[in-house]
Amino acid sequence: MTGGIGTLLQHAWARHRGPLLTMAPAIGLFQFLLTRLAPAPNEVSWVSNLLMAMPPELRAFVGNEIAVTPGGFLAIGYTHPFFVILLSVWVVRVASTALAGEVGLGTMDLLASRPLPRWHFIAAGMLAIAAGLAAIVGCAWIGTAVGLRTRPIGVDPSTFLAVAAAAWLLFAAWGAVGLLISATRRDAGQTISWITAVVAGSFVLDYLARLWAPIFWLRPLSLFRYYEPQAVLASGLSASAEIILTSVLILSLAGSVAVMHRRDL
């Protein structure tokens, strides 16, 4: 790693380590607690009855029928609002401060005074986002693994590695989108609002499209459409979902570099 990117990463670590060291253990504890609540194989029937008694709105949020299995129940934890919100908070925080936040505070002038290519700022921001996501998602998987080792319910913890990887890819793509938005702004507050609106709007679109048939055709427009933990648990992340999320990540990073190259700091 070049010295410039390394320096920027150290700056990001100093700025964001506090929240990261709080969020990662919190999500690990959350997933661990879910293993205490998950039904054992001989308890699946009552969970199935409970699921069928839910309103259609809640059943659409939970997902398909695999949720009545012990593994399917645990997979819900990887699409739970607490999980989604924590990862979104990390993406919004780092993406908004990596570019627009530095410009708004005036520290970008100091950082840009170093002989660094502008793409280094994008690379450092993306690496900070990706590393933080890996720590948070990794702690989530560790919580699941420890819980399943201490309370065996017939689920192999290794099967959740694919779910964790899919979550990382989804929010890494969102991180790249966030950097693209940040590259066009001059203020962290405005950037936070834009990124939050885009991520939240995508989440709501996916939920409503699953619930309301007339707009089901809009669902592919949401990145959350390509992240279904229960389906990933059953058969892995589909090739089409992987291609789409990876393409969004790469194209957003390319757009960020192009914008940063032309903009005034």
C-alpha cells in the first residue's frame, strides 16, 4: 500500500474507530442472542404456526418459508432492521466524511496539499468502508458461530459465511454509491441526508414491491432485491446478484474518481 493511502487510512481510523469498536461487538452480541431464541428442530412447528398468524405485511418482511427452519430463523437476523441500520450507519458515516466532510471542515485543503493523486482519497475511503464492514459483518458471524457451538440446533456455522459475504458485498456497493454522492458535495450534513435518503428509499422500495403486486416490477431497481439471506443460506448468492452488486460498486467508484478529478476542492 502506498504511503499516501496509508496516511489517509490512519486518518480515517482515528476518526471512526470509536463507533466501529462499539458497533462490531453490538452486532455480534445481537446475533449470539438470536441463537438462544432460534427454534430447535423439534420446535419448528410452533414457529411455523406463529409465522402463519402474522399479518401479510410482517410475513413479507420476514421472507419465504425457509424462515421456519432453525437456520432460516437465524438468517432473519441478517436482514433485521438492527443489522441493516448499523451497517448503513457505518456506510453513511465514512462515505460522507471521506470527501465532502473533509471539504466542509477545510481539512481537505491540508490533505490535498500533499502530493497525492486524487484517486487516493477514493481508494482510502473505499478501503475504510470495506474494512469496517468486514469487522462488523465478521463479528456478526462470530456471534452466530459461537452461539451455534454452545447451543447445537443442527445448523453448521460455516453455512452463514456466504450470508455474511453477501451482506458485505451489498453494503460495500452502498459504500461506493455513498462515495460518489460525497464526491459531488461540499458539506457532510447534506451528504448524510442524500446517502440516507437513497439507502432508505431503496429499502422501502424493495419492501413495498414485495408487498404490493402492482409495483413488483420495480423491485429490481433496489439493491436490496439482490440480498436475500434466506435464499443465500439455501443456495448461495446468485451469479446475477453478484454481478449486479459488483458492477454497481465498480461503476460508482469510477464515477467518484471522475468527479473528484474535475471538481474544485
